Amino acid sequence: MSRQADQLRARIVKLGTEIDVQRVLLKTLEHDRALTQRELNAILDPVARLPLEISSEIFLRSLDLFPEPGALNTPILLLSICSAWTDIALSTPALWAAIHIIFPCSQGLKELLAVWLTRACNRPLRIALRGEELDPDVVSIIRRHRQQLKHLELVDVDGDEDTADDIRNLWGGTTSPEPLPSLEMLTICGLVDDTAGDSDWAEFSLHHILELLRLSPNLVEYRLYRTDIVDVYSGEKIVLPKLRRLIFQDLGTFPDYAVGVLEYLSLPELETLSISLSDGNWTSDRMISFLERSSPPLQELVLGLKLAFPTLSACLRLIPDLRRFEVWYPLVHAMQQLLAAVADLPSLLPRLNTLVIHIAHNGDISDFFWVALSRALASRRTQLLAFHLTVLKRLPPSKMPAPDVMATFRELVMGGTEVRISATCDTWNLVF
């Protein structure tokens, strides 16, 4: 019995050894097959026979704005198709000039990031960072390429004070800040957690925000939303001569209250502004002072509005070039007065061609509102391209516009104006 057991054990060991040999052989064969397949792909692939500039452009068209690193995502995916595609991908620095990093990230990603950005050569970089805690090693790598940063997004980044320090270290921290000469687009979005306390990034101080702007003299677009600004700053006003778009708003939502930032800025080329205002906390005075100081050629204004009409009128008279005006949740009386002024005063918003109004409560809709609205739209019929009105819910019969107002809407539509009245909480549109 013992001898037979020893023979079986020996047989098992021998079979195991043979299996290991076959596994090595199988792995070698699979590797050889993959190489052969890559060679065949290179021979048959029409892209490989194109000039490099054309094949590179094709690859670039497959790239996301902020590609995530991964074997199934471009540009890493292109390295696994064939040797020709690998050569094209590695010869196209623009493929490696953008990346989206989600935290926490692996050690492998940190090692890849250095190679990734090196492959971009000296191309302008687009980098998006998202997640709970930044990795200081990642920040250090990005900081080495800060001169190339053209588009930077910091989204949903929160955590402890160390995380806030890591964010500030992107441009050198508080002790040795360094300029970001190529930065043209900057987006900052923080999270405010009412149950666990606000994050350090969500309560990023006004000083840090303005310091970042001061270091970015060539900034063209700045978006800041879902971020509580701690209004503490004692420095000088900052002039950003190239900033054209300043947006304190997530897409399709009520703008943020961030007028404190405007108090310290002069933006002589500003074309688009999205912000909320109210008559409290000196916000209206700050807005008027900003417009007088900057004299911007503002063409698009999105306002979360809690202003009385005199203040609103004073602001609008300072921006005669305005083409598009979007209003979120205005005081109903102020809105009616504004519409009446638009109808009676051609000098108020003389170039307005698009008007968008968001009403918070259906109870704010009245016959007076409809009459003022129809008069304002009719007075600008020759230049009006679009009018949109959103209400909370489907309007009941008692809140519907009168027949003469409906007739005005129909005339506008027949004249080529886009008129849309709809509800945000219901699938409802008013049919003219």
C-alpha cells in the first residue's frame, strides 16, 4: 500500500512538472500569436498606409476631452492593436496632452502619469482631477509641467487640510507661488457636505482663488461653482485682460452667489457672466462698481436675481452690448417692471436678441406678468431671436396667458422667433 502511494505521488509530481512546461509553452505560443496578429494587422490596416499627419488626426478624433487612463481607453488602447498603430500613437504628442485622473489612484497610475505627460512633449496640457483626496505625488508630477497647463479642472475634490494644501501646491502653495502662463481655462467645483461639515476645498478662501487668478494672466474662461467662498482678502485688485467668460454656475442650474470675487477683479474683455445677486450684503453695489470699473463688452448675462428694479436697471444700463439675458427666479414685481421698461425704453438693452426667464413658483405668474411680457417681446420683434420661459409645473387654466397674449406669441413664431414655454418638473410645453 505504501509503495503504491509513493508511485502515485511521484506520478502526480511528474504530471505537475509537465503541466508547468506546457503552460510556459502555451504562454510563449500566445505571445507569438499576438505578435503575429499585430504584424498581420499592420499589413492589412489601411491606417498604417496613410501619411502620419492623417493617421494622427484620425486617432485624435477618437480622443475624449479628458481621457481616462486604461487599457480599454484611447490612447492606451491604440498601443495594443499593432506595431504600426503603436508607432503612430507614440509619434503623436497631442494624444498624450490630456488626462482625467480619479482619486484615489494606484501606484501604477502615478508611474504612468510621468511617462504620459513626457510623451506630450511640449504640447499644451488639459488635466482634470476628480475625487476625495489628491495624491501629493500626482500633484508633484503635474506641477513640473505647470508651464504647459492650458485647461485645468478640479471637480468634487474635498478632504482634510492636507488635501487643500495639495490643491494649492499645484501652483506652488502659499510660500512660493509660481505663474501658470499658459492656463486659459480653469474649472473649480467643490462639494458642500452639510452632514459632515464643509470640506476644506469647498470653503476655499477668496485669497486662494484670487491668488490663482493673479498667477494666470492669460486666463480666458473661469468656472467656479458648488464652492463656498470664505470672503477674506486684503490684496490689490487684479486685472485679467483676456478673461472673456466668468461663470459661477453648473450647467442648467441656479447660479452661485459669488459677487465677492468681483469686488477684487477688473475684466475689461468680459463677454459672458453668470452669477447670483441680491440687494443684501452690498452685492448690488459690488456689481455696479465692478461694471463701472471694468466697462466690459458683456454680451451674455445669466443672473440669479433677487434685486429690486432700480438696482437691476442700473446694472443693465452699464452693459448696452448685451445680446443674451437669462434670469433665474426673479422677484416678480422687479421682473414686471423690467419688462415694462424694455417695452417703453428702446435705449434699455438695445441689442437684446435672446431672453430666458426661469420662474420659481407658478403663483408668481399673473395677468400683469403676461401683459408686460407680451408688450416687451412685441417691442423687440424685429431683433428677437429666441424667448424661453420655464415654470415649475404645468400651468393651470387660471394661470394661462389670455388670448391676445397667445396671439402675440403666435405672431412672433410666424416671424421667425423661437418661443418656448415649458415646465421643469412636468413634460409640458405650451402650444401656440
